[in-house]
Amino acid sequence: MKKVIAAIVFLFLIQGFSQNPVNYVNPFIGTSNFGATNPGAIAPRGMVSVAPFNVAGAPNLPLEKDSRWLSNPYVNENTFLTGFSHVNLSGVGCPDLGVILTMPTTGALKTNHLEYGTTYTNEVSKPGYYSVNLSKYKVKAEVTASTRTGVSRYTFPKGQSNMLINLGLGLTNEEGGVIKIVSDTEIEGMRNVGSFCYYKPEEAYPVYFVAKFSHPADDFGVWNTPKKAKGIESQWMGYNGKTRLYKQYKKEVIGDSIGSYFTYHFKAPTTVEVKIGVSYVSIENARENLEKETQGLTFDDVYHKTSTTWNDLLSKIEVEGGTEDDKTIFYTALYHTLIHPNTLNDVNGDYPTMAKRETAKTKGTRFTVFSFWDTYRNLHALMSLVYPKQQSDMVKSMLNIYDESGWLPKWELNATETTTMVGDPAGIILADTYLRGIQDFDVEKAYEAMRKSALQLENNPLRPGIKDYVEKGYLTTTTTKSGSVSTTQEYNITDFAIAQLAKKLNKKQDYELFSKRSVSYRNLFDKAFNLLRPKNHDGSWFSPFNPNTGANFEKNVGFIEGNSWQYTFMVSHDIKTLMKLMGGKRQFVKQLDAVFDNKQFDMANEPDINYPFLYNYAKGYERKTQDRVSGLIKEYFTNKPDGLPGNDDTGTMSAWLIYSMMGIYPSVPAKPNYTITTPHFNKITIHLNTNYYKNDKLIITSNTSKDKNYIKSIRIDGKPYKDYFISHKKLVNSRTIEFTLE
């Protein structure tokens, strides 16, 4: 009874007091316009997320998973739901996971999702909770989650009802699974997943689960729909390709399109709770995860705990002033940054190692989903500022990966290296974290790992084309068929990061070596265009050259997912030299203006998201940064399903928004500084972790309003501050930053 009262009080408080940050989160933001987020239930950094799955079947065309490249389990404008998947990715650009689907139905049993799928109404989503009414069945479905367990509550009408677990359906393009009914209240199994971005199919891997039901089934069984056989023998197979039902069957069933059903005959409307524990190690661990996290807890108990944790984490930044929509898009962005990287290890510390997938154990949190090409630009700096303990554990996870595989991760997913995207970004994050003062990790090991990827000339998975890079200073059109310039730039940025850490560690020769290497992009600057341009192997310019080619994911020999306009300024560690190469400050600003004015700026892609802040490097043009940033926020970030400019990229776009609305941005990776723009709130309180920082909070104030958009003056701890850049050290050691706007 006490638990029920506590839950009621908690829900009243959440609903009654809007100042709780959790109450401002709108998980539907990013569920359209290819934001690739979903409104499902997840705990912070959760292994499990329970998401509505509405991307299968013709009623969902054109945004249907088998009709196009689609990376999310849910699209806001779709109408046909076929279940609730239990392991999902958020904001990514490649399909994977989206498996272990539960589905409640009523009436006669059907096992084909195209037959049992339904339209739906009355969606509600908030951190840790999602509910929907299933029109065909008059069933209310509610889902919540702990870190490793999804908890569902289905309210059935009187009559026959069915609970399905479908292992054949999912986003992953891998096949194969195992399912076994343990009892009339428990099911266990495994689903094979992997091949993210269609790389490395040999590294497909299993995800294990155990499902427990609050009501014993009146009837149960397993189905298997095999592929249709061809050949002479098939003419004798009357059952060829047809679904097979294994009634009251308690042994393993193995296949591609398999599932289980529990059938009930309710004499009155009845609620059934389903708990599904997940593990990437074993069925036994999945069962332990379920029991340790949810045993003895009701649906409301789990939701109460998860929602409270969300509110605590979101409260690390408090904002006052601004509109209600401003607060909603801000806290939803913060929510999105706390999904990935997420937890890989089980409650007992077990996790699968890289490469061999042997079982290892951690005392902390082993994180996974490291989309570093995206997140090195801003997300990890945000974690260092607001959640430094989490960032420390992420760095330690990176070093564990190095121990296990011999290399730092590039784009790691559930202990597989997908090798998605280009560059060698992990070293940037290691250096940046250490230089921001998060130093409770083995920095010498980190430096050794960074140095290895920068120097090993043969069999180097992190830096393809490194020989040309070292010998010529750049990759050529022969070195790679795509991205020779942009990959050179990525290597430059990592070399800059290594140089900064070498300087901090008093490694003078390395500092000189990597500092020199970090600016080799200069060899690719063509004054005829005032832009970067690919070179051939003999040193001649690639021709014909159109700097516009490469936008909208058009394949381009010089640039990955972009063109010369969208990459030329991606040298923030060397902007002063770029300015000179372009002919001085005015020409630099003119060329930067051209990116925006000629619609070459792409808010949905990472290479140029730092561009709006670069005007601050040209003294006298700082208001252009303030104009550009404010305009981009207004245009691309809204309190609507299409309120992200594109893929959230595991929180990168959301991190851009958080920083931009606070009025600071980490413009140079691995250089712990921020550049300054107009805050969007009257008061921002950042609660600092005193285990890492001297002060317990930093307060940023401004007199921002519709009529006051430009910075007139800045005062830090009451003293005038004239610069548009501030070091991380000065930021966290200050108590107040006061903006006066005009």
C-alpha cells in the first residue's frame, strides 16, 4: 500500500509542478524528418529501450523498413504498429537492432505481423514511459524500462487475448534466433543481430532475453515460418513455407521467422505485466538482470524509479526564462544526449569483449555505442562539463576496448567495430577529456593507443591511407575513391589532439611532430577557389572540380557526406592560418557568408555545424555568430516531431543545441575552450560535480528577450570580460557569467 501511495504522490508531483525538467521532455521530437529518435521508454544510458515498432508493412509506405534505407523502429507519420521492440538505437543513420518484439492481440491467434498489425490512437510519451491504444484490439499498451529490463502493461478486454513474442521481425538484416517456453509464465531465447551499415557481417552477434508474465497462460506454443523450399523434393512438401505451430511445446525452436504465443481466456477486463530482461552475454545473465532490477516491483514502481533518475540527471542544468517551447526543446535535447553511449554490461558486471566476445567483468559501467565521428565534436565535451563521472567511465571503456582488440574504437556497437565513417576520432576524445580535467584514467595507456593509430603504417584499421598522409601530408584521389580531403582533415584534427596531450605530458618531440602534421590540410588549399580541393597522386589538382558536388550524400572523391563548402572551414584548430590563406579577415568572412547565403550550410551534418561560431575569430564580426546561431535554432529546432534537422547522431545535434542555447560552444576539439554567443534563457544554472570541479555550480544570466539579441557586455564574477572565448578552466572556476544584451 505504501508503494502505491508513493507512486500516486510521485505522479501528482510530476504532473502538478512544471519546473521538474522531466516534465518538459517531449520524446516525439526527432521522430520525423529522419531524426531517427523514438518515443519509447528507456532508462538513462539503458541497455533496453521499449519502442513502438511501426515501420513494417505496406500501410507504412513510403517510410517502410524494407522499401528504403530506414534506421529507426518508429516514424511519427506512420500508422501501422506491429509490436514493441526491446533493443533499439536512437538517432543513428544505419539500421540495426529493433528486435525482440512483444505484441498484444485479441481474438483468434495470428502469427503474421502483416495480419495482426493495427492502427493506434492516444499516444503518450515521457521519459521512461510510453502508452498507446491499439485500435483493432481495444487494448491499452503501456511500457517502461529499467536499465536492462523492459516492463510492459497490457490492459485486455474480456475474451480471448494473446501475447506474442516475434523474433523474426526487426530492423537488423541479420537472421536467426532461438526461442523456448520455460513455463506458462516464462519464455527465454536469443536473437542474432549486427551488420550495422552493412559492414562486417562476420561480426554478427547474439542478444539474449528472458520474459516473465504476471498471469499464467491458458494455452501456449511456438511458431516457425520457414523459407519456401525449391527443387524436386518440394513437390512432396505439402507444408512447404507454411507456418508451423508447436502447441504446448517446451523445447528450443530455432529459425529465422519464429515466435511464441501465450493465450488467455479472460472473463473480465484484465491487465497483464510482461518483464523482459536482456543480456549480450547469456540467458542466465538476462534472467539475473530481470530479477535484480525488477523483482518485487510493479510497473508503476519501475516507472517511478526511472522517471526520478531522469529528473535528477536533467536537473544538472536548470534553465529559467525563455518560452515553454524553449524549455521543451532544451530538455528534450539533454534527454537525447543521455541515451547513448549506453550500458553494455550486465548487473553482475559481465560484458562481451571486443573481437572474441569472451566474457569479461567490470566494476563500473562498460559503455557501448560510440559514434565518434559525430560525438567528438561536442557531446563528450558536454559530458565532461555536466556528467564527468559518466565521461570518465566512457574513457575507461574506450581503453578496455584497446586492451581487448589492440585498437581504439572508431564506431563501436555492442562490442563490435563497425568501422563506419572515416578518421581516427577516439584520440580526440581522450585528449579533450584529460585536458578538461577529467584525469582519473590511465593517460599513458591512452597516449600509447593514440600514438599507435597515428604512426603504424601497415595494417592500420583506423587510418587507411596513412602512408600517403605521412609522406605527402594528404590523401590523394588514388589513396581513396571517396573522401581524400575530408579524411586528411580528420587525421589533422586527431594529430592536433595528440599534440596537445603530448604538450601536457611534456613529450616535446611528439608535440612538434604532431603539431606539424595537424596542419597538412594547407597542401589542399586552392586559392583559385579559396576552398579545399582534392589532389591526384602526382600532386596535380583533381579536375574538373566543382566545389558544390557532394551535397546531400552525393558520392565525392574529395569529401565524405559533404562538399568543399561544407568542409573547408573544418579546421578550427588552425582558423587564423585559414584566414590568411583566404586573403585576410574580410575575405574569410565573405567566404563564410557564402556558405550560408548560397545554401551550402548543412545543419543536419557534422562537418559544418561549427561554422556559425567561426565569425568570433574575426574581430568585429561577432554579431554574425549571434545572428547565425539564433537563426539556426529557430529554423531547425522546434517542439514538433520534425524538430531536429536530421539524424540526431546519438545526441550530437542535441548537444549542439544545448550548448548554443546556453551561449557557449566547444569550437576546437581537444582545446578546452568555449566560444561565446547569445544565451536563450534569463538564467542557466549548471550544477558541477565537486569530485572533479572546485565549485558546485555555475550561474549564467542574461536579460535576453525578443528585442535584445546582441551581446553588449559580459561580466564574469562581477568583472568586465572583453573576449568572445573562455577557457574551460576559467568557466568552471567562475561562479557567475552575466550577459547584458541590447
